[in-house]
Amino acid sequence: MNPFFAILLLYGMGLTASMQVGLMGPIALSLRAGFDLNQAQFGLVASLITAAGALFAIPAGIWASRLGLKQSVLLGGSMMIIGSIVFSNADITAQLYVGRLITSIGYLLIVVAAPSWMTRLGDARIVAFAMSIWGTFVPVGIALGLWLSAGLVETLGWRVAVMASGVPVIVLLPGLLLFPNPSLQFDRSMMSGILGVLTSRAALQVALTFGVFAGATSAAITFMPVMLVERLAISTTTAATLIGVTTILGNIAGSIGAGIMLAHGRSGRPMIMVGLIVMAASIATIFLTGSLMGIIATLGFFNLAQGVVAGTCFALLPGIAGRHLSMPALQGMLAQFAEIFVVLLPPVTGAMADASGWRGAAFILSGFYLTGMAVILIRQRRIT
């Protein structure tokens, strides 16, 4: 069967996973009012989507290669549906936490297994195409989650918005059943596989940089809709549309542009550095300026740089893996570091917003991006 069809289905599964991040911003006011949550507590609810990955992503990558990548994606989709049902029927705060934790297991299995499956679908050119589009799954999925949530919360309520986020999974899973389970030749033990990626300094550097970047971006997107509504007196739907359009267009352009530059021999390190500097400056402007047109223009730069950073980090993984490291384990490592920071940084940002308002949130978010830039500055021979 056509491998591009499988790639699109797997990319769609990645989008549905990251939609769970974008879903939270527009329903923030409803959840806070309904469950009496402060900003930090809401940040915790939002960030728990990646709790499983924060603890187990590297072992999950190795486990997925043993279970089978197809089975892992199917199981992940099923867990996301179950988590959405639990969350949307919550009556107490603890049930919100449980629903997000269940969803986080599904999220983890998808983000570890789906891209590894993509690398088994054809020759080097097909794999390059697959990895380039996979680099956009987080921001584009977040934008789609924002749109879906904003479009439903004001008319049908937050519970319907959460339930609707599981519908794409139900649509995509049957298509994946048509494809055979790809074979993986990984005969190392769990401990050997984990130590392999953890002892690679190049892998650690990229994973740590990507983790800080992902956590800061998750925090920024989580609080941005509420910030825009409060500061600009616009509707939640308008805020989500502004964020969504610029996110999709900017990230796709940035990711494709990064792929073209890398294909022409450009070094990935300076591209990541410049991208993070642009993101630091942009997020400060977005959270501090009172001009709607200024925010729209700056969102474009923010998301263009986001696409460059994400696309470059994913593009560096095959070269780091070489012949000695497992790609699923490396994907797990990138996911684990990202999800650790996605769990940690939104509550920290929320606490800063509680204490110092949106100015404080702007300051700390900019600091996160500059920290990621400092990490990638450390020179490694295998990072180009």
C-alpha cells in the first residue's frame, strides 16, 4: 500500500495527541470557575498530559519496539479516548487529574511509536519527508486543539469540547489497521537501550534543548488565549483563531525552511540558536504589547522560529542515532525530556502570573528560551 497514506495517518495521530495541549487554553476560564482552580492548579491540570512521558518515555520507546509499533499506536489512541471520557465527566478536581494522566499514557505511546513507524515506510527520501512533516505535529496540533476547543466551549461547553478531541482518533485508527506491523531489529536489553541514549552526549544536548523549548512553548500556548482575552478585550474564539492561523502557517514554513537549509549543508546548531533568540524576544513582545496588529505580526515571527527549532531538532536525530542507537529509544528520549519540562514549566509560569501578572510570565518565558539556547551552545562533534 502507498506509504504516504500511512505517513499521513500517523501524522494525523500525532496531531490528535498534541491537540490535547491546545485544548486547555480556551477552556481555562470554565475550568477555573467550575472547580475553583488558581492559575498554578490549572497549569498542573494542563501539563499532566505529558506526565507519563516525563517518567517513562525512554523505556516506553524500547517497550514499543518489542510490543510492535502498530500495536503501540493503536493502544495509545485507545487510551486517549478513555482519558477524554474520564476528563469530560469529571465532578471533582481529582477526576480531572486522573483523566489527564490516562490521556498522557496514550499521548506517550503515540509520540514514541508513530515517528519510529514512519522511518520504516520507505527509502531515505520518504523517511526525510516523513520526519520533516512530523516536526510540525506539536504546534499544528496545538493550534487545531485551540480552534476546536474555542469553537465549542462558548456554545456547547467545555465537556463537549474535551469529548470532541477524541473523535479524530476514532476516525484515524481503522485506517492504520490496513498496514502491516513494521519489523524492528532491536535485540538489546531494556537497560542497555536506556544507557545507550543516556550516555550519548550529543543526544542529551539535543534532548535537553528540545525539552526546555517544548515546555516553554506549552506554557506560552496554555496561557496565551486567556492573556489575549484579558488584555485586548477580544473573544476566546478570536484569540484562538489568531494563535491558530499564525501557528500553522509559521510552523510549516519554518519546518520546511529548516529542512531545505539542512539539505544544502547548513549547520543545525546556529539555526536552533537563532530560532530560540527570536522566540525569546517574540514572547516578551506578545505578552507585553497592547497593539493587536503588533501581536499578530510578532506571532508570525514566533511561530516561524518555532518551526525552525522543532524541525531541526528532529532532523538531527538520525545522524545522532547512527548504527549504535535505537531510533525509538531516541524518540523516547526526546519525548521524555520534552514532557518533563511540559509538566514543570506551565505551573511555574502560572505561579509567576499569579505573583507578577503577565509581565512576570513574559519574563520567565523569555528566560526559558534563552536557557535552551545556552544548552545548544555547548559544542559537540556529532551535532552539526
